[in-house]
Amino acid sequence: MHDIEDLLHFIDASPSPWHVVQTIEQRLQAAAFSALPEQDCWRLEAGGRYYVIRDESSIILFVVGRRPLAQSGFRIVGAHTDSPGLRIKPNPVLDSDGLLRLAVEVYGGPILATFSDRDLSLAGRLCYRDDRKHIASRLVHVDRPLLRLPHLAIHMNRKVNEDGLKLDRQKELPLLFTTAAEQQLPRQLFLSILEQYTGIEAERILSWDLNVYDTQKGECWGGDRQFIADSQLDNLASCHAALMAMLDPDSLASDHTLVCAFFDHEEIGSTSRIGADGSLLPDTLERIALAQDLGRSDLHRAMARSFLVSADMAHAYQPNFPTAFEPEHRVGVNQGPVIKINANQRYSSESVSEAMFISWCEQAGIPYQKYSHRSDIPCGSTIGPISAAKLGIRSVDVGNPMWAMHSVRESAGALDHEYLIRVLKKFFASR
């Protein structure tokens, strides 16, 4: 259960993509990894441990292999740091009948109804002008319930149980914040919260990226505590599993060049300078090769010997809704990681990469499952097809099964997390 407790602590310390990267960086520094600013010249050593961060919410960590790169290639695990939810607008404070609300914008595809009647708060980063008049940034984490989205009483919405809770994104999503105060302007009340939790004077604050998060901590649940519940299991559970596999002593001593790439913006399509459809991963792999005095031909040889595991969570069978699942592809919680397959390449798996992942599962002594979406329901996608296409390397899409994906409170299996760590360790050790 140690890995599960550590996973829940990892998630609870990371209420926004910017905090995810901060949490990972703290662990990397404890494991003697060195930061590589993109604007600097990189000098790498065989066996060296490094990481590069772009815009504070995407991070790539790698261990330089002891074998020549052109002969061994890269072993890459990709995942994402963002989760669907609500973001605070630039001028958010709404003064309505003596109550102040914060206007939000929907980020990605959350299940909006799950944000109602929860103890919500704010986390992210803000930009400000420092003492030298330079623009600087700082993370902010309001670690107490600050916001709420109360349900309308059933007496005023009699069909809510039959029709479901439907929220107008413009009119009904603003979050209750506080009561208006005559002696203070509404915006000043909001800025005073940011000042309290960052120590930055309100008049210096210029802008922000603020994520709405659920303050309830992660927990194990079930008759034998065999299940877990927390926010952001999609996809911080995959980030944590990959990180644990990378930090394993056997991985750190690998002859191969090992890479973990954790991207922001996956939930909104990955098309950004820090997303999987941007240049961060190709740039980093090329710079690893150039720092070893390899030419483009050697880099292409390395790519041809490389492999990418795209790790993102999968849809577990929920017996209350049997018709939502493909009858012969009902994957179960605590029954092993899932290989995700789609003929239209919404997932990057194909028969060869699928077989290779099965082999690693067998070597690790863990079960595995295969998932295919119903043909009459649109299928989601991952960073797998995007990264594989940009890099030209073989890839498989996998993930642990979970319930309530994109809810503010998701659930998964405790056993599956250990299974995924074990197979990713085996992948990093593969030849």
C-alpha cells in the first residue's frame, strides 16, 4: 500500500499542472537530477540524470544511457499533467444581490455536475511585477474551501433526478465566493486572497492561471480498501507510475536512455508550445543527441530503435451501465493495465506494439487487459498518436482502468497502480 499512499499524497500536493511539475521537480532534486534550462548549452554525461521544464507546467526528465544512443534508442513514457475542470476568468468577480461570485471558463471536458456541492478552492500561478520592475511568477495554493456551486433545491427543479443536473456554462457555473463588503471593492476582495496566500501585494499582480480544485483529500475505500478515490487520477496516476519506475535503482542504472515526458494541455488537444503537439519532446531528444556529438543520421537511427508508451487512464466496466461498453471488451478494476486499441488511430497501439507490451507484462508477472470502444460512441484520444507521428517511433497506448473519468472525484483500483509501475520498470529495462 506504500505506492498507493504515495500516489494520493502526490495528487493532493498537486492541485494544478504547475504544482504537478513543482512536486515532480522536488522529487527529482532529491534523486540528484540536474535542471537544464532550455536557453543554456547542455553538457551531458553517461548515466547522468536531468530534467527540462517549459513554462512551469510541462516537464521532461531523462537518464542518459551508457550504451551508444544510435545503437539503443530512447525508452519513453508519455503522460499529461492537466485535468479537465474550471479556470478563473481574467476579470472574474460578479457582484449579484449582495453576493460575490467568480466567473469561470470550462477547461477540457469535465463532468460539470460533479463540481456542485463540493468544497472547492483555487490553485495555479500568478504573474506580478517584482522589486526590480521585472515580470516574475509564483505558485498559489489556497489550501482551504473557498468556493462553492450549490445545487438548486429539488423543490425548484423537480425533474433533476429524471433529467439530470444541467448547468448553463455562462449563467449557472459562476462560483459563490463571499458576501459583498461596502468598504472594499469586489475585485479588491479577490486580490486580497491572492495576496494572503502568496505574499505579493495586490497592486503588483498582473495576471494569473488559476485552476478550481476539490479540497477533499484522496482516500482508499471499499470493503478491503481495494479502491482509491481522488481528483485528477486522470492522468496524475500515470505520471506518478512513470516517475516511480524512472526513479527505481535498476532504471537509474540502465544502459538505455530513459525519458519521461509529462505534458500540459492534453485535455484541450495538445496544440500549444508546451503540449504534446508542440516541439518540447522533439527538441529535447534532438538536444540529447547533439550533446553527445551525434549527427542527424545517428539521431534517426536512434529514433528507429526507440519506443513510446503513452500512459493515460482507461474506462473500467461499471455494472450499473452495461450498455455503455463493448460487450467483449469490458475491462475490470484491479485486473491489470489496459492496452487501448482503435482502428482509426485514436490510440497509437498496433499489433506489434501491442504484442511487445504484452511481453513486458508477462516478464513483470502482472495481468493485462485489452480495451476497444463501442463502435457507436465517439472515442477519445491521447498524446500517443500525436507524439508517435511527430517522432516517427513505435508506440502503444495503455492505462489503468478507472471509474468516473473527468469527474471532480474519480475512482480506480489500488492493485492496478502497482501493476503499472512494475511493467514500466520492465519496459525501461527492455532491450
